[in-house]
Amino acid sequence: MPKEVAVIGLIVVAGFLAGGVYAAWKTAKVFALLLGLLAALALGGAVAWML
């Protein structure tokens, strides 16, 4: 699998998780924070993988 495919996949996952943060923020703030942390990890993984 090319490196770029994995990076794009991680960015897509981070975007999906960020959308979950947006959707859950009003009702479940703790869950939204957990999703935000996971989104940040996915994005950081994409950046690290690209380097």
C-alpha cells in the first residue's frame, strides 16, 4: 500500500471523528472530548507517517 493512501485514510478518519465531536458536543461533552482526542491522534499519525 502506498504511503499516501495510508495518510489520506488517516485524514479521512480524523475528519469523521471531528464530525462526531461536532454532533456530540451539545449532549455528551465527555464523549466529544474523547472523540476529539482520537481525531487529534489520527491527524498526528498522518503527519508522522508522511514524515
